[in-house]
Amino acid sequence: MESWTCDKVVKQLLLRDELKSQTLAINEKSKSLEAEGKTVYKLGFGESPFPVPQFLIDEVVKNASANEYLPVQGLEELRKAFCSWIYAKYQAKYEPQNVIVAPGSKMNLFTCIASLSDNVEIIIVTPAWVTYFPITVIQNKKMTLLHTKPENNFIPTPEQVDELCAAEPNKLRVMIFNYPNNPSGTSLTIAQAKSLAASFRKNNIVILSDEIYGELFGHVNNGKDEENSHSTQVGHVSIATYCPERVILSNGISKVVGAGGYRMGVMAIPKDLAYLIKPMSVLASNSYSAVNAPIEKAAISVFKGYTPLANDRKPLPATKDALENEIYLSRSRRILNPIRRYAYDKLKASGVIVAEPTAAFYIYPIFTPYADKLKKRGITNDKDLCLDILAKKSVAVLYGSAFQRPADEFGMRVCLVDFNGKEVLDALAKEDEKNGWVFNNHSEVDVDMKFLEKNCAKLLKGINNLAEYAEELKAEK
Ligand SMILES: Cc1ncc(COP(=O)(O)O)c(C=O)c1O
């Protein structure tokens, strides 16, 4: 645990340096190497590799003439659709009047944190998405970092939460909680969500749950019981299912439909915290005003059309658009699952520390077992390690300190997205057609290695190169 209070000097330093988007910097560096004619394996930048599905493009086109300013809080129809989507998928009840729409979930996170009182302590669980730290620092909030452990799949334990709160049990705390997690790709099981929910209640912690990757959950067939697995049947496990009264749930369209550049996020706030809507709306109306009209109108189609099913976490899509979206997500998962597994097996065999990712498109290897060997090479921190990997193996990854991990842990985020998502989805659609595949959201069969070798060869080579770097360290006397 690390406590942070930000005085002016720290704030200035951070504004000057850290706030330059670290992920974008890696992307730029990779591009300049490519411009020199080198093949760079771009595993540094975590954008969805998949295209926007056609139904949403059609909706955007249909709404292109909408030029009016929309309500600051967002269209009621969209807020209603979002609430029914959350209920159908995660069985958590939120009211449309307590939902707010913004240009990107990042913006909602920003105004939500800004709207919290200054005596609230923000807990950032690490490894943490690069944005949480700067947006908390910019606003001069009290902050504590809670470092999770790879052996716990980078998920905080109830004991850690208790320990964090023990000294000042009455302090107001908001924990930024992000599962499926960027950068580790790990996600919650039902058992973990249940025990954490009990601990959050006991310690009176509010959870700001960023579930942007929820629909890219894994379906690891690990033979475990439902409570402890990441199976198709279970789907994404949202902490909101288990303590909705204290979970502020953030999502958007960046990953559910690969539309990051459309800029639209949605946040649902529990009844008891609904007073946050007002300051958030004031910030919104005096900065961005509202989300752009064509996108917001079109986005209704992303969340509409799901019918909740009793005791079933996988609602059947009831409209043509929802069905198209589910087929798209199902295919995306069937491609991502074996990619993650391949990366996990390769990296684990190379002797680095790695937690098995079960969702999204990330993996977070830690090179601590080779710390002494790296130091002998003059590499003393994660930035230097990533630069060395880029120089020797042409693999661009992002160093762990960007995710608030200690630099001498030698961790890094690997984004498993260096493939053409449109081409790969099209190839799978063709194969599915040939095989008479029928959508079944309870049973998804992954693509095989032959498919990956044919369609994602560059990505596999990038993973191999990274593993090779670790293997060489292993072999070094
Ligand atoms: C954890 C996490 N939250 C939020 C976002 C951004 O979401 P948006 O595009 O809705 O601002 C990202 C994007 O990479 C992310 O990784």
C-alpha cells in the first residue's frame, strides 16, 4: 500500500510528464521504427482490434442529420436501454434517471471523481489502467494505491481490503475497480465477487467499477465449478450483481462494439449516490455539453433488445441488432480466447511470472525472476527493459510503472491485438458458414491453432519473440 497526497510540485511534475499519454507514446515510437522499414510487433497499444459492426454503422448513417444539442445527461431512451441491458446481463437494477452519458467512459470517470468530496479517499487497485492515476492527481484527491499480487490473479483479497481500512474504519473511500482488467486481462469469478462484495459492505467502500471489457469475457473450460470458473455459462461477473447499492458502474461502446473513436460512455449510479448526477451534469454542461447527436442516437441500438432470463446470465438477444452484436462479440471471444491462452502458455514456460488472463486482450508478464540477470546487463527498471525488448526483439510493450506498479518489478502490459480484426472476423464468418455454425451464447467453441497461424501469424511471432527474450535470460548463466 502506498499513500499519496499531492502538493503543488508533484502536481506540476505529473502534469508535465506523466500525463502525456504513455500508451500513445509507445505507439508513436513503433510507428517511427516502422517508417525506417523495420517490422515492429505492436503489442503496446490497447485499442480494440475489431471493426464497428454493420448495424451500428447503419444507425449512425441513419442519424447523420441529427444536429441538435442533446440533453446533458443523455437521451432518456439510451439511459433506459442501458439499465435494461445491465439488468438482463448482470441482474443489477439501476434507474434511468441515475444514468449519465458522456463522450467516452473516460470523461464520466473524470467528472465522477471530480464530483466526490475532497475528504473521500480514492483507492486505485494496481496494476491500474493508465488513466486512473492522472485523473485523480489532476483533481488533487487523496489517493492510496492497493497493489494486488499475480498469485491472486491481480485481484484484491478481502484481507487486503480489511487491512487497508483497519486504521481509519470511518474514512469515506471509493475504490476504482476494473475487471476484466487492463493491463492484466484477469477477471472475477463468482466466488471472488461474492467475498469482495461482503468486504466492501463491511468496510463501507463505494466501488467505481469500470467494466468496459465485460463483454470480452473468457470461457476458460477449466473444469472448475460454476462459482470458480470463467465459463461461457457464467459470462462476465460484475461486482454490481453482488452489491449494486454501492457500485457505480461504468461502461461504454469502445469495446462492446469496438467503437472507441465514436466517444461514448455510460455510467449508472446507485440510488443512494444519485446526488452525484447533479455535479457531474454541471461539469458536463460547462465543458462538453452533451455527446454528439448521431452517435448517441445510434448507440441506443447497442443496448436495446435484451430480455432478462430468470437464473440465466446470458440473455437471448431479442432484436436483429442485438443478435448481430452478440454474434460479433461471440466471434471476437472465440478469437481472443486461444490467443490469450497461447500467450500465457508461452510466457509461463519462459520462466516469467504471469497470471492467467481470462478476458479482454491483455497479459501482464513480470520479469522479476530475471532481475539479477537484467541488472548485470545494466537494466534496472521496467522502462529500460521494454526499450531493450523493442531493440532486440522488435516487440513494443508498455512498462509496468505506467500502470502504477514498482519499476523494479519489471512488469509490462502486452496487448494481444496486432492483427487485422476485420479480416480475422470475416475469415471466421466464412469458416462458420462452411461449418453450418449456429450462434449459441451458452457454448462457444474457440478457433484452433491452424486458424490463428493462418490469420494472426504476426501476433504469434510477436509473442514468440517476447518469450524468446525471456528464454534467453533463462539460459544465461
Ligand atoms: C480500463 C479502461 N477503461 C476505459 C477505457 C476507455 O474508454 P472510453 O473509450 O469509453 O473512454 C479504456 C480504453 O482503453 C480502458 O482500457
